[in-house]
Amino acid sequence: MIKNYIYTLLNRIKIEKKYNIALNNLINYLRDSKFLNDDNVESAFRNIPRHEFVQTSELDRAYSNEPLSIMKNQTISQPGVVSRMTEWLDIKDGQKILEIGTGSAWQTAILSYLVGTGTVYSIERHSELVKFAKENLEKFSLNNTHVILGDGSLGYPQASPFDRIMITAACQEIPLPLLEQLADNGLIIAPVGDSSQSLVLLKKTPKGIIEIKSQSHYIFVPLLGKFGKKN
Ligand code: SAM
């Protein structure tokens, strides 16, 4: 009995050590390639381990800088893209955030960690993924997230306005309801385009919506729904 317990414990320590080495290598790579520059985002990456959000069959690749399949032909986003989008969105404690496209909820959990006393609403259109996301989030004591089944292209008017909005699927154009639900001086980030997209960061100002920055050559799965691509 005790022998079995010690064996399991040693095995777990060995696995955690393996993940820690892989995470350190990933963080060094993201720092060197300037995809990761912010200490708070690094802390989120360390406290919200990606291997808790991937499927068992993908565990060996949890810390490689690539998107991985989850289910329903969707992917958990590439770490470099998650760090860049999170940094651009400039999350502050206490904010209200809307995320469209929960997927595995890894990005959701990172936002939740950074927003502290704030709240994250995340919408996903596949019920299987909502279940997967909720199971993944339950592994952490994050009590400021709401995962909602629905069409995220409509936003979530009942909790608006949002200080920050992140769309994690490719849009032909940013859905109008999401721009309407953004708070004054709020930021919204989204990949915009067809087969290849530009990551675009916009701000709502008294003079209207202005572009803060944009960068080309990103590839995301499409945003579907009423104000997204029609399937
Ligand atoms: N950030 C997620 C993660 O780390 O696991 C990955 C998001 S994945 C790239 C994009 C997600 O957007 C998919 O799970 C897809 O089902 C979802 N999606 C696409 N169109 C949607 C819509 N209209 N409403 C809600 N979710 C949508």
C-alpha cells in the first residue's frame, strides 16, 4: 500500500518536473522572440499550466509553441499568440472582460488570473467544448469566470459594457454588437481577414473606434454565427 503511494507520488513529481522544464524552455523562447514581454503575463503562464487544458493525446506537446486540436475540429491557441493578444489587451485588475471562443478555456483562465477582482465572460458555440472548458477551469480556484453556451458574434448584452473584448476566432469584420458592447475607452482585439488574418487592436474613443495597432500573418479558425461566417 505505502509502496504504491510512494511510487505514485514519485511518478507525479517526475511528471511535474518534466512539465516545468518544458514550460521554462517555452517561456525563454517566447521572451527571446518578443512574443512575451510582460512579467504579469509570464506569471499567468506559470500559474495556469497549459497541460491542464489539452487532451491526453496531446500532453507531450503541451509546451510546444503550436496550436493543438481539442475537439469539434477546434484548437487550443498557440502560446505565442495567447501571450501577444493578452499583452496587447493590457488587462487591469477589476476589469470586466468578454471573450468570444472559449475553446479549452486556457486563454479564459489566463484572463481570469490577470483580471483579479474583475470578471471574465466567455462564450462558446459548441456544448461539448463548454463542458470541456468548465472541467478544465474547475481544476483551479478561479471564481470570476462565466462560460456561456451561445453565439458570441451577438456578444453578451446583459453584462455589457465590457472594458476589454477578445475574439479568438477569425472575423471577416468585427461584429457590430461587440463594438456596441465595448465600454468608452475600452479595447477590443481580434484576428480580421479571410484565409490569413491581421491581429487588430481597436479602441473606443469619444471620436469613434480607432486602430491602435495591427500585425499580419495570423491563422485562426473562423468565427461563425449571425455576425460571423455562415456555415
Ligand atoms: N482561446 C481558445 C483556447 O485557448 O483554447 C481557443 C479558441 S479557438 C481558436 C476558437 C473558438 O471559437 C472555437 O472553440 C470555436 O468553436 C469558437 N467559435 C467560433 N465561432 C463562435 C461563435 N460565433 N460563438 C462562440 N464561439 C465561437
